Amino acid sequence: MTGSIDLPVVVIGAGPVGLAAAAHLLERGLTPLVLEAGPRAGAAIRDWGHTRLFSPWRYDIDTAAARLLTGTGWTAPDPEALPTGAELVEQYLEPLAAVLAERIRTGARAVAVSRAGMDKTRTANRQSTPFLVRLQRTDGAVEDVEASAVIDASGTWATPNPLGQAGLPAPGEAEAVTAGRITAPLPDVTGRDRHRFSGRHVLVVGAGHSAANTLLELGALAETEPGTRISWAVRSADVTRVYGGEDRDELAARGALGTRLCHLVESGVIEVHTSFTITRFTSTAGRLSVRATTPTGDAELSVDLLVPATGFRPDLAMLSELRLELDPAVDAPKQLGPLIDPEFHSCGSVAPHGEKLLAHPEAGFYIVGMKSYGRAPTFLLATGYEQVRSVAAALAGDREAADDVQLVLPETGVCSTDLGGSCDLPALGPAGDSGEEQGCCAPQAAEEPAEACCSSPQPVALERAPLPLLSSSCC
């Protein structure tokens, strides 16, 4: 802890990991102050509330949060049931936020974190100087809040990766977004956004679970809406690794996702464009021209809408006055980066980690949750809960508890991407550019023959596909 012990520990983001951090801080006798940019807790999750998770409730609820809720008469959901994002909010985050109401300020976006009265060049008395968190309210007013420590659980939902090559937006990308030709990630294809997709030619770009989910919903829509056409573009030479572990996955819902997607591709419902690297967008009257390079030369697709699913990256601009050590490849804390690099690890193979691996030269400051993984797409929510338990113990001075890190995750055999995580490059391609991560399934791909695709003979099921539950921008 730095600065005055009377100051709060500021937690940025009132999503699952941010609220879990507040619960653990309270148990430790510390005072949390949660800043949430949205109007309510779980604001980003509400954006994809129509989506069903593939992780059951037993992986989705933090232990300290559960203890806090139990005293209110809260009834825990069935631990083996798969909630939607909306159910996660309604049955867990909203009751938790109600208990923590006095500790949460909504409509308060953190725009910068520094030290009171000094920038990052000043060293004298730095660790004893309170943090300064600048926030902007919805009415535009700016306020500075001092803190004894800061936990950044703001996630990455608000900063999706660009669609162009080399980690850069393609020419015309911003204009296509403005024109409404490029949608937000994870649209509600068969629900509130149905009218946008019915009877349209839709291109989905990316090869993570969010891409699979959108493709499956489009497949369901195409069954009832004639003229709905589905294209899928990836940078890899094939898409078999996207199908993952299928019936070999410990999370049955996650394995079933790949099986259903594989059947749609093989049946011709989805038209696949592999080795497709986008170079330019041109918006015309009612259409979007997508130009790309391929091994056989330049290509062009004319579509009505494009759904991006190429992953996310952390917003580090707000932290520019802090002394951080980040992994140069994935923008995670330096010691954590090599453990989560998607070239070498899936979510099930990441070692348990806590405060020590999350620490920066800026004492008392931590990045947790999805944002702690930077550009790596393999984060699971249970990981974030163990992170904040360890951080809270360290801030309370309990070194033994902080270092006693334990985490049991389901074995995956394949990568588990984030909301929009990308797995769309060959295993041996260059890494480091956002949206161009090497295949996060690469270590397993060599062990899984292509014949594993669609190994289950079951018919195509087009109900909404489950997704991994991960920290997002409000978390």
C-alpha cells in the first residue's frame, strides 16, 4: 500500500473481476472505491447478454463475492448450468453490485492514473505518494480522486483490434464503421439485431469463439430468412483448428461449438475464405467492398455487413504516467507475458499466478482480469478471481496468502479465446501484431489430425452457441 492508509483502493471497472476485487478488499478490512464508466455494473457484458457462456456457474462466481452475497439471502444458481451474459448480470452481478452500492460510482470513466503531484520521471518519495485517478463523469465534468492503491480491471471490450494487416486499421476501415457497414463485435443476430442481417450477405472475420458464435447464429437465421448469405474470412490456410477439441473438451459446451460450426462449413451453409489478409475497405451505396491479398493474388468480396471477431487490445494510454513493465509481445505484465503467450499456451496450460507476477515497478498498481492478458486471447474468469484474491492479500500485508496461489481450470486441449480472440494465423507465422497473433491453438494443432473435425456424427444444432466467459471492458 502506498500513500495514506485512509485513502481507498480504487478499482477501475465494475464487471465480474472488478467487483470480486472489491469483495476481497472488504474482507481484508480495506476500503474499495469502484469506478464504472457505464450506467450500471456489468455494462459491457450487457452488450453481449444474448450469448450463452460455455463455462458453467461453478467457474463464474468468485468465492469472496459468494460469501458477501450469502448473507443477503441470495440463492446461488445451479453450479452446472450455463448462464447467458444477461443471466450472469441479473443473477450475480446485479445482486453483488447492490451489496457494494456504497462502494461503486457509475458514470465515472477513469481517463488517467498517475501519482499526486508528480509524473513518471519523479522518484523521490514516490512509493509514499498517493495515486491520483482522473475520472470523467457522463456530464463531462472531470474529477481527481486520490488512492492508496489502484487495481485496473477495465478490460479490453472497448478497444477491439483493427481488421487490417500488421496490426493496423485497413484504409477505409474507420469510414466503414461510421457508415454502419462494420458492426460491433457479437451482434445479437437472431434477436434485437435480426433486421440488420436478414436476407443480407454477411462476412465474419476472425477465428475465435466469438466468430464461431456469430457464424452459428447466422446459420440459424439463414434457415428462416431466405437470401441470408454467410462468408467467413480467416488469415490461416485452413480453419480446422477453430473446431478445437470437440468431444474431447472437458467443457462439453465449448467442444460442441466447434462440432456444430464444422458441420455448417461442410454442408456449404458457410463459405470460407482462407489465407485472406484484408488490405482495404470501400463503402459504396449500400455495400462494402473488402479487398485482400491471398496466395493466388488479390481478391475482393462485396458484402452488406462485416462482423469483426479479431480480438481486442488493452488501452494503455490512460496509464502513460505510471512506471510499467510490459511484455513486448502481448502487452501483459512482464513476468506474466511468457506464461500466457498464445504461441505456446492455451488457457488450460497457463500456470496459476497472483500478485507477484502482476506487479509493476509502480508499487501498489495492478492490472487484472482480461486487461492483464494484454493481447493474449486465453483468459478465463476464474483466473481473474484468483488474481484479485492474491492482490488483495498483498495490499493487506498478508504475504503468505498472496503467494499461495491455487487455480484449477478445466483442461481444454485447445485454445480458448476471448470475446473476439483471434486464432487466425498459421502456427509458424510472425507474432506480435494485434489481430495477427499466431494460432493460439498452435501447440495442439500438430497433435490433432484434421480428421478430428466433425468427429461426432450428430446433426447440425443451430441454437445459440456458448462462449467463454471472460473479463470485458467493465470488468
